[in-house]
Amino acid sequence: MLQDIFHHPIFGSLLFCLLAQWPAAKVLTHVGLPRGWSFLIWLNLLLPMLGMALLTGVLGHSRWPKLPPLKQDKQKKILLSDHHE
């Protein structure tokens, strides 16, 4: 009986979702995005890797508020020095 539960395909998906949600929430918090986006991982139960693909899309297309802005003066100096060489 217990063996049947562990060998069922949904068990691996549930285990993955449980183990992946915490690190996803930590990454989102670290970059300054809401931790709630980590619940996208649970979409893996509907279609494998769907939740991970959506979470990657959120990370890739969102602004990260905790990153410092680039200094325009320093960037302009670098660009100007490349043109004079």
C-alpha cells in the first residue's frame, strides 16, 4: 500500500513542488519581488515544467527593485573612452 503511493507519478511532482517552493521564494525575496510568485511552481502538477517556465519568465521580464541603478556618468565615460582609442 505505502509502496504504491511512493511509486505513483504524482508523488514525485508533489515532492518537487514542496522542495522547490522555498528556494524560489528566497530568490524572489533576494531580488525584491513578491514571494507569492513562488506559487507558480505548483503549476508543475498540471503540466511538467510549466511552473518553472512561468517563474523563469517572471524573473526574466521583471525589474528587480533591489539592484542598484547604473550610474550614467560612469557608463558614458566608458563609452567615450572606447571611441577615442
